[in-house]
Amino acid sequence: MKRRNLLGGLAAGAVSSLAQTAAPARSGGKPRNVIFILADDHRYDAMGFLKGQEWLETPHMDRMAREGCHFPNAFVTTALCSPSRASVLTGKYAHRHRIIDNNTPVPPGTVMFPQHLQKAGYATAFIGKWHMGGESDAPQPGFDRWVSFRGQGTYLPSPNGLNVDGKKVPQKGYITGELTDYALDWINGRKKDQPYFLYLSHKAVHANFDVEPRYQGKYANKEFKYPATMAADGDMARGRPMWVRNQRNSWHGVEYPYHSSLDIAHFYKQYAEALCSVDDSIGRVLDALKTRGELDSTLVIYMGDNGFAFGEHGLIDKRTAYEESMRVPLLARCPELFEGGRTARPVVANIDIMPTVMDAMGLQAPAGGDGRSWLPVARGETPSNWRKELLYEYYWERNFPQTPTMHALRGDRFKFIRYHGIWDSDELYDLQADPLESNNLIYSATHQPVIQQMRNRLFEILEETGGMQMPIWPDRGSSQNLRNPKGSHAADFPEELRRLPKRPATHQ
């Protein structure tokens, strides 16, 4: 296979952006309105019908699953806000769009798919959290309507306010509801003969939480079920790498979360309460479409930008290749395209959103993307050549140095995780026998053929997609690199990496 070098990849991207001057070709389908709703840090099982915690209530998400399609094996290719969102908008892996962390600026010449929709005659709107290219809230190419805020924004009104079409406007109320107000105002201003695309991007459910007053304390008296893999050792931590054991006592660990004494149970309950407002937002959007007579013809997609750990493996947050980090909720509803009540189990990802949206609109997605439309999967017509595995990647951040660079291959049965730049163990999990990823099989003699096959395939995909270079950007911001002196001590090397010398050293 021919390796793409860095210059070749950037040149190809430049040519691609220059080539996208004409409207995308139609594939035969009729124009269709599409609404894409994205939540922040929403993990895959935090929905009422999945009972991630028995007491969770998400009636409108439950309705979408009941009336549409639920994708239980939906993933992101990088579990971090900016890279994941860039993959949604470009249909490409992070090593190709090169937005690898939350500080990386959008590279010049980057083309995002709403720009193609504008050329095809669609009205477009972005409303909510952008969070790419640093702290800027300036309007971005591809959107006729723009409502956003700087960085993470705030749940309650703050001096920064909102950026509405390039003008500073005060934030008036609770952010989830206010963003939904802007979204519904824009939808209701559309003429019936004007197809549109709306991207509603919520701040919620990102910490730190200010819960909407009507939901404050809703789950205060509920019992949180701690994950079994929160154990520091024993059967639920077999073969756990040193870096994971060490991260337990860090900014992203259960012993020193955010360098505080944060209670994980209380943290999750606040998360779940903030999620209630996102669920309400979905219900309001569906009701508005019904009022306009567009409910069954509009494709509505709900997704999380990445998952989140609440104690699994002794960790909090995302970034890792574990299921609770890279797996996300994905719901879709459009009776004109597929029947309701469906569960589509093939692996789908954030890189599939662009081609799916354009497919639903009857448009051909531009060549060169890494994803493909999952509409056939939603209809129960999964192509025979649908992906058998998914590439995952995360690049070390100086801001959060406890998580290393990693690449993973997630198949239907096995997951292989390869770490880069650290002296430690890789990981292999049998997801059928061990869905909690509690028993690392990397040193199992029986599984060495599987490990080698997955390692080879991992590098094949990286070769094919130009991923054999490490994207590097200048340092920005501070580093959350402290440890609690009263917490766990540094982890020891595993027995598999310990050997006594066999003979006296000889010097060449």
C-alpha cells in the first residue's frame, strides 16, 4: 500500500476544497428537511429506555426510539468535543481534518458539508455550541443563520452573551431552552417550498452543571449504581494498564476528580437532571414539526458528541477507547425513509452523519470521506460490505497529560487498543464475553493470532487514510497534572513485563 505523506494529505485537502465550487449532484431523491441535534458528553446508555440507571427519565428520546430507529452500536472516532464535531461536519477522521483537540484552529481550506447544502439551495442554520478553533464564536462558513457563544458557554446568562449573526446579544435565560427558542423561531420562519438543514448543538450535558430550576433535585434521593469496574483491582481490573491505574489519582480519576473531592453519584445525578432539558428540547422540536405538517417527512437525528465515564475503570470523563467513552446515543426518526421501532445493530459513527444527511436530501456526498450513509442500515438493508470494524484515535494533550495517544480497532467481537509513546501494556477485550472490558487479554497465548490480525488491520486503515503521522500543534493553556498525595501510589509494572537477566551483560 502506498503511504500518504503529510504534504500529500494537505495538498489533497486543498485540491478538494477548491474543487467543491459546484452544487453537489442529485442522487434521485427528493429534497428533504433535516434536523441534527447534538448533545455534549451524553453517554450511550443515559436514556430512559436503556435503564443506564433505573430511575432515568427521557420520554422524548424514548419516543424517538419507539417511532424511529435506535443505533445501539453508534460510536465516535475521537471521544473529544472538537475532533468529534469536526468529524461530523467533514465526514473524516481527526488525523485527516487535523482538529485533534479543543484548542486546535480549523485549518484553512477546511470544507464542511453545510457549505455543499447551501450550493444545493438549502437554507442552513447553526444554533449552539461550536467549540472549534479556540474561543471564537464568530459565524462560520456554511450557515445562513448563526447563534453561538464563546467556548463552552454558560448555562445561565453571563457577560459574554451570544453571537447572533455576528452581533453580540445578551443571553436571556437557561441556555438549553434559549437555544431551542432560536431554533424554533428559525424553523417557523421557513417557507414550505424552501428545504432546510438545522444543526442544534447543545451545551448540555457538559459540566459544570447549573440545572434548570424545575429539574433541580429531581434525582437527589435516587440511588446511583456504581460501575463494577470502578474497583482498583481484582476480577474487574484484570490486566489493567499502568496508565489507567495511575489516572485513577488524577484530574480524570475517581480519587481526585477535577482535583477535588467531587462525589461521583452526585455528579451523575446533576448530569441526569441537566439532560432533562435536552430531552424537552427534542420534544419541542418534534411538536413544532407536527404543527407545520413536516413531522413525518423531516429526518430528525439525535446524537452525543462523545460518551462519558462515571467511575468505569476508575476514571471519569472521555478520551479513552473504552465503551463508555467512545460509544454514544444515536436516534433517528423519519417515517418516509424507514419504519419506526427499529433497532439497527451494525456499527455506525460520527463520520457517517455527513453522507447520511446528504443521502436523505437526495444529494451525493463529495468523494474522499471516511464515512457512508446509514440509511440502508436504518431500513434493515445493511450492505454486505458494511464496515466490520471501526478505527478510533486520540492524541495526547499537554493540558490533560494523564491520557496517552492511542489508536484502537473496535470490531463486532474484539477490541484492540494500541498505545503510543508510553512504556505500558496494550489491550484486547472480548466484547461478547466481557462487555465491561474488565479482563485484558493482551498477554493471552490463545489470543495472539487475533491481536496480530487486528494490529495489522489497524495499520492498514491508517495507511489507507493517511494516518501515519502524528498531528502536532503548539502548547496552549495550563496542564492538569497534579496527584493527590493521599491517593493511590504509582502503579507497578505487570508481571508479564518483568524478567530477571539471563546472562551477564556484554558490551558491543
